[in-house]
Amino acid sequence: MIRVHKLMIVENEHLYGPGKRLLIYLKGCSIHCEGCINQHLWPFEGGTIMNSSDILEICKKESLEGITIHGGEPLDQANGLYDVVKTIKNEKYTAILFTGYLKKELNNEQLKVWNISDIVVAGRFQIKKRNVNLQFRGSTNQRVYTHNGPYKGYKIQDGFTTAILTIDEEGNMDVNGFLTEDIARLVGDK
Ligand code: SF4
């Protein structure tokens, strides 16, 4: 079981990885990086409890390439998450993991999730090293590991900024991705 804040179907390789994917925001983070833009996801309470069958069903129904796991801190839910990743990978879907941990910090359960994921984006967000022109990462200290399966040797493309602005029928704006000063002003973040 995993505790989910939000699910989105996304198609933006620069932010979330190749192909059409299920983006999963998990609840809870114990790391608390200074300047984190997802502080509303730090509490572990709330959200929706889902299991591996729920996630697999969405992958099949939407004909996805795989899942991209964001937080919160996904590896703070390593037990349930391993079951999800193993289940979807058994059906040939891919998994991309974003974590604030480094490999040397992981316990055995967390390491299992790291090892089974196809791409891992790892390390604390460091506000002093913030850079909005990186693929997948928010700060230059973070690292990308492309150790498994179809993405082995995947070439990271830095040098430009991507943000997705969504406006719903009531005019509410939501932005995903990296906020440049211009985009932040536009959505009223600054
Ligand atoms: S690990 Fe991720 S969610 Fe947690 S504080 Fe750092 S940037 Fe925010």
C-alpha cells in the first residue's frame, strides 16, 4: 500500500521521463530540504491509500510507458512502494524514482526500490545550488542514475527550462516543473 497525494497522466520527457507516464505524488517527507516547493506534501497524514493493482490497472487502461514517482519522499514509503514497482515492472512498464536520499543512506527496503527502478534521480534539493535549466533535477548537486533496462545509457539533456501551466475551467492555475522568475510572477508565486 502507498499513500498518494495526487496522480496525473503526463507526457513531458524533460520533467518526468520518456513516453506517456503516470506521475505519482506520494504523501510525506521526513527530509525537509530548505526551499522545497512541495512542503504541502511533508505531512504523512491524508491522501488516498492505493495498492499495486490500482496502479497497474491505470498503466494498462491508459497504455502507459511507465510510472514516475515523486514526493514527498517516496522512499519514506519503501515497503509499499517496492510492491508497486515490482508489480508494474513484471508487466514491462518502467519506473522512474525521484528521491532526496543518497544511495549510501538507504536501508535494505529502500535499496530494493532504488535497485529495481530504471532511472533514479537522487539527492537533497539544495537551494544554494538551484538551477532551473537541468533535466529532472532542481539543484546541481543532484544526480541521475540510469542503471536498468530500456533507459540504460539514457542521455540527460540540460540547458533549458520546462514548466507546465494548467488552467482549469474555473480559472485556477497550477504549475508543474521549474519556476523561472517570469513563470513565478505569472502564477503569483512571487
Ligand atoms: S526530499 Fe523532496 S519533498 Fe522532501 S524536502 Fe527535499 S525536495 Fe522537498
